[in-house]
Amino acid sequence: MDIRELQGYASFFMTIFLVVMLYGYIVYLYRSEKKGEKDYEKLGNIALDDEIDSTPINTSDPLSEEKKEQNK
């Protein structure tokens, strides 16, 4: 087995691995949007609606959430 044959096998298996990872990520995004955890259409509009006076996507204050967790 020479180096070219080894490179061919490595390339083939890397391609298969990356395809599986891509489809897994697509399924993850679809399921999280279906459950209502995130709205990716809203997040996709960030690039289109990029004005200084536009409303924020997430209106929650991250500092207040941290304080709630610390008070538990």
C-alpha cells in the first residue's frame, strides 16, 4: 500500500464523514426550529435589517438571567 492509495482512502472517508456531519446539522436545525426553540428566519433577517434604530431580535437581558440563576 503506497501513499497515494492511503490518501485516496483518507479522502473518501473524510468526504463521507463531512456529508454525515452536514446532514446531522441540517436535521438539528430543522428539529430546533420545529420545536420552537429558535426562529432562524428572524435570525436570517439580521443582515437585511441592520439599521441603528431597528428592534433587537432577542429582547431579554442576559444579565437579568444570570442574576435569576444565582438567586436559585
